[in-house]
Amino acid sequence: MGKRDSVNTGKLMEDLSTDPLADFLKKDISLPPFHDYIVQICLDRNETREHVIKRAGINRTYGHQLFNGTRKPSRDKVLQLSFGFGLDVLQTQKLLKVARQSQLVPQIKRDAAILYCIMHRFDIEEVQKLLLSFDMALLGEGSVSG
């Protein structure tokens, strides 16, 4: 997904410790805009936005606003998109990072349940059923949803 994706945090930390700060700050290390990133995932996977939005369980209009960059996603919407794309754990963590949302941590029970669902390739309906069975907030609950 472009040149920026190839820059990892470990390398940046190494550069920060060894390069003069002025040189380090000149580097293009920014994250891409979220909407550009998800459009690129669609292109890389030969997916349509419609299919991803539908599999994510996101309202169609809201989903297109995310892809067009006219809406900023909540953390739950990012997670729903992850399920819509069928991303693995590392790809989901990257998606959250690009969206400037906190990454999933297994010490938080709801995050652990979501991580479990990602690891076991659950679809969005299976995720919601599992969260409900543990009396946890559903993905998208309390925010705009479809």
C-alpha cells in the first residue's frame, strides 16, 4: 500500500535514536488519510466498496461517506470495516492506527473477544452474536449504524 507502509515503527525508532532530529523530522513518515487507505485496500483485493460495506454491516450511505472521506470513523466502524475486508489481526491493528484509533489489546475483555473473532475469521453476524452472548456492547452500538 505505497511507500509509507514500508516504514515501520522499529525502523523509525532506530532512525530517531541515530539521525539528527532535523533530518528525521524532514522524512515523510505520516500515515495516509483513512479514506485513501481503505480505497487502496479495495484496489489491492479487487473488492468493491459495496461488498465491503455490506459485509461490514454498515449503513450504505455512512459507508460511502467513510470511503469518500466525508466522515471520520469511530473505532467500532473501523473494526466493522476490518470484518468487511476479512483482515487478519496485524492488518486490523494497522487499519486502527491509520484511523487514529486505539489498537486492540487482549487485556480488555471486549477487545479480546473481537481479537478472537478476527483470529477465527468470524463474519460480522457471528461477531455480534458472540458479543451479545457475553453481554458486551455490539460493534456500532451507540454510533451511526445500519
